[in-house]
Amino acid sequence: MNYYELLGVDPSASNEEIKRSFRREIARYHPDKVHHLGSEFQALAATRAADLTRAYSTLMDAQQRTEYNRLLEAMRRQESEAAQTDPTPPDAATSVEPAAATPRPVPPRPADRLVPDEFLRKVVLNRLRDAVSIEMGAVDERLAKGFDVGYVPRGRRMLFRSAIPALAVLGKFVVSVDPQAVEEIWPLAARYAAETSTPVCVFLLGTALAPAGVIGGEITRQRRRRGGTANVALLPVDVRDWTALVPADAPAVGKAIARNLRALETKQ
């Protein structure tokens, strides 16, 4: 993950765009927002905040940004040449930094981004849990294949002493909410709904969000492909600002949870 990816901006972004993105991202890791997550994740938040600050300082300085862009381009060329001449998988290859007369900013190594991203995943899933609890009250966790979390109302029982809940809320954290993510998660949700005879509300949470029309088109395609699957509702969420694409036919509970996700952001 390079500095542009870290800040969530395009390499051609203006200084004003970089500044807005930095303020948005750094606010997520303020001590007041992570104090309840424990010392381990507080330390990870501090690491991410330091990475964001370093990226911001580099990209806001014209000379440093130019040098950084040159370094990125050199690394891309090096990786491309290595892929053409060396059968060793890219992950196993050793990266050699171009020689420089003066120290240059170095993009975070792949291993460096694993810890902060795990922190972000933890924060996102905690937010979903809180939003679900506000709307549904006490809930029980239910494991569902392919999902990070699953919740059903506690104590809901129907006929014949079955423990079938009125609605299951499932959550999945992905890098980007796009047609591929929808295509991958939809059959898993449909299978869960069929096996449990339970309507399912899926929150697909990502750090990037494809256009509404593109995602809506894929959801429509999945419904037609699988015979309607009216018992599955999918709500894509951009965790950068907690905006959600809420289908008109989404269950009331799902709509309320989406509002809670947004409301929790403004309260913190």
C-alpha cells in the first residue's frame, strides 16, 4: 500500500483533496475513538496515524512528492521486469530500493499494512455490532460461512420450539465494495437464508465503493440468476464516511442499522 492508497486518493489528487482525505482518515484513529478497543488496538491506531501523517507530509511537499512518484515508478518498472524474467512469485521476491544520494521517502512495505488493516477491520466490525445492538437490542452471534460476523435477535422463537430468528444480520469487510464482491457474497447469503429459513440482511463494508448503478446492476443480476432470492437484502457501505446504498425494498431493520452506522460516526 503506497501513500496514495493509504490516504485513499488518486495519484493526480490536488493538495486540497489530499488535505480533506487526511483529515477524514486521521480522525478515525484519534485516541477518543479507540480507547474502548484495548491497548493492542490503541497501539495499532497510533501506528496508522503515524503512517497517515508521514504520507500527508510527503505528498503535500512538492519536491518530496516528485521524488516519491519517481520512486514508485522505479519500483513498478522493477517489479514488471522481475515478473518477466524471474519465475519466483512476486511475494517471495526481494525488492531492491534504487540507490539515492539523499534519503527518499519509502512506501510502506506489504507487511507494514497488514496490522493497520486488521485494526480497521476490527473497528468496522465493532461499529456494525453497535449499530445492530441499538436497533435489535440483545443479540446472539451466529457463524455464517464466508462472513466476518452474524447476529440474530436473542430469545426469538417460533413454532415447534424452533430457534429460527425473524431476521439475521450478516457482515463482511472487504477492500472494495464492487460487483466482484457482490458476486462472491450473494450465493453465500442465499445459501444461509435457505438453510436456516431466515431472511438475511447483508452489510458489505468496504474502504471503497463502486457507483450505485454498477452495484445495483450486479445485485439485480444475482437476484435474477438465483430465482429472485427475495429473502436476501444487501446493503453496501463505504466505511470512509459510513454512507450506505440502501435499496428501497430493504427491511426496516436494515435501514435503521444503516442509519445507526452513520449516526455513530457523528456522535464520536
